[in-house]
Amino acid sequence: MFRYILSLLLLTAVVQAATITSQQDNYNRGQTMTFTVADMVGNNDWIGIYPVGSNNDWANVVAWKWTGDIVNGDIGIASIATGNYEVRAFFNNSFTVEASDSFSAVEGAVANATITTSKENYNAAETIIVTLANMAGNNNDWGNVLSWKFTNGVVNGNLSLNGIPEGEYEARAFFNNSFTLEATGTFSVGGGAVANTAIQTSKEQFTEGEAIEVTLSNMAGNNNDWVGIYPVDSNNDWGNVLSWRYTNGAINGNIVLDALPVGNYEVRAFFNNSFALEATGSFSVIPAILPPTLYEDAEDGLADWVTTAGQRSIGRYLPGFEGSLGCIGFHATWEKTDDGYWRNLSEYHLTIDNDTQKILSLNTRYKARGGHYAFGARVTTTKGVRRVIWTHFYNHSNIAANIRNYGNDVAFITFPEPGIEMGPMNGEVEREWRTYDLNIEEAIQQFEPDNILLSVDYLITTGGDFDNIMLK
């Protein structure tokens, strides 16, 4: 019974045999050959190319390669001499053939290899840029003896060679570690000074949202030369890079980098993936020029102002600035406190949420119904919330501009109304329209020089007549 079961197992067992297949029946001279293996063991396996009819002795191997941990996949081997061949697969460093396939290497029409330098004459110590085309694609294709490099499989591309003294030279290309000349190109090295690497932007100022165009001169010509944008005065650490690009071997030319926010920057050039600075140029990004944003002109109804303090009304009155169809008027509500001071109970807000414009522009006039009044905005800054106000009342109470901090990153900054002389409130009369363009960020920076305006959240007034209220 035991013998019967064992025999049955042996009969039903299936052994998966390895296979190897050449992807072409014929390969042209200089062409890399590709073979597909399947069901290899993955342990010191290898493939070898033999002349047809030869035995598996090592002496007959024309070319070979370890398959590494490849069980199923493609393996490339550099071109060989013309003839008829077999590619054979072996397991575990043995000479027991597991699979084979036949193919031929033929003379065939192959595009000629070429080698040229980026220019005919170089200065002493200047990097020589060599351009290759139609190489065989072997890792051990190479060029030059005075200075040389393996191509590492490059078929078409650039190599850079250094340290060439004055003289007349040829750049020569060879396939697969041989000395069979495939292509040549001539150049010379003179004794002139090496041209300095230079980098500059196409203009000194860009606007927000605008791509940064950079012009390069006399780069090394490595594929991994690169250009990066940094904040001014920052070091070359990778963490400070704001935008960057490889030059892809360009020696002279233009590249385009990403748009940046408002600020001052440097564009810097580096060779071959390093952080050694070769050249730098400076530029700035300024706010985009936007049309003014109009929030109130009282021409066709009124905006959605909200009374946040006091019980007085908002009205539309004629005429407006320069005889326009209307202006908006706010009533002030002044009361005298027990300690002899006056305060205005009225306040009005208009929510706007503008994070791009910083200049408050408006027309205003004093009216008897408006009383002494204030106007300005509540804003968000890098240091927190700020309330920035210009007040008609300060002019007549001889109060200078000031800042008051209320904790939790909140502060009030108050100025006298521009253009109004200081003096007592004797016989205040209605006056003509005035026009103001008030830079809110600059006003804040009078007290906090390093504070940046992020957004204008809502407009504020406590009375008075206004027309053409806008940000720009």
C-alpha cells in the first residue's frame, strides 16, 4: 500500500522547468541583447552565450552575466561579434544547462556612433563637455585616455571631463571596454582665463504669481548641475530651498522656476548635485497690481453695514463726493462720562476679508450730524489682531498716535485724522470733502516694524460722511 501511494505521488508531481528566450532572432552589431528568463532558482544562477554546437565548458563562454535574485525577468548583455549562438541558463554556479535558446549576431545597419564637444576651443582648466550619440549602451563603453569616463550605459547624452592642459586633442569613443575606435571629435584647449559661471533673473522684480525666469552662463554641463531659489541671507542648506531645477547638462541657457510670494530672494547655481555655491543673483517679488476693490459708493443702495454699538442710524445723503449721486452717513453718539471725558457710543462694521490689498482709500467730510468720528479697519497680522483707527477727535484733543495692548495678541493702534490741525473744538463747522490713501501695514509698522499685514477683516467707522470706500 505504501509503495502504491509513493508511486502515485511521483507520477502526479510536476516539476516546473526554467526557460530562457532571446527577444530577437538577430541582433545588429553594437546592439545590446536582451534575454527573458522564467522559473530560475534565484541563487547564484547565471546565463552564458556560447557558439552553437560548443559544450558548456567555461572556455567556450563568449559573454555571461549573473542573474542575481531574478527568477522571472529580462537580462541584457552587451553586443558580441557576428556569428550564430546559444544563450544558456544555469542554476547555482553550475555548468548544468537548464534551458537554452538560439540567436544570431549580424553585421546589420546600425546608426554610427558619434562624439562631439560642446565647442571647438576651451580655456585652460575649463570643463570639457562631450556629447555622445548612438553608443552601444554598454556600461563599459568609454572615451578618452588623457581624461576618460565610462558611459554607464548612456546611448545619447553628455559627459564632462576635467583637468585637460593646453593642446590639441581628439575625443574618442569605444564600446564595451575595448580599444576599437567607434567615433572621434577634435577640440583644443588654450591658455585663456576660464569664464566665470554666472546666474541672473530676467528682471529685478517679479509680481506675485509670476514664474521666475533665470539665465545661466558657463555652467559645468553636468546633468545634475542645479539652480535653487533661497531667501536672502539664508545658508545653502536644502531646507532653505524654495524652488529648484536641474539644468540637465545646459552650459548656457534659460530655465523657469516656480512663482513665489512677496519677498526678497537669491537665485543660486551649484554644480553636480553639490551645495558648493558657484554663482548667485538677487531679485524681489512685489504684490500684483490689482484694481481697487470698491466697498461703498452709496450710488445704488448701501452695503451691508452692521451697527455694533450705539442705537443711531445709517443713511444715504446727497450729494456725494464731487457731486456724485450719494454718500453714506453715520451718526455719532457722544456722551460725557462722570469723570469729565467724552466718548462715542456708536460703531459700525462692514465685513470684507481682503488678504491682498493694504491701502484704505476713501473720501470723507465732517458733518454736524456725524459729530467727531473715527474710521479704519480691524486686521489680522503676523503678531495677531490689530485695530487701526484714524480719529477726527484726536486732532482736537491734542492726542498723539499710540498703541494699546490688550493681551492675547490683540492691540489697538490709533492716529489723528491726517491733514487736520490740532486745536480745541471751538465752533466746529462742516468742511469740504477730503481724500485719503492710508497704508494700513505702514501705519502698523510705525509701532511694530517687523509686523506684516495678512488680511483686512472688516471696516470700522463711528460716524461721519463717506464716499468711495475701497482697498487698493
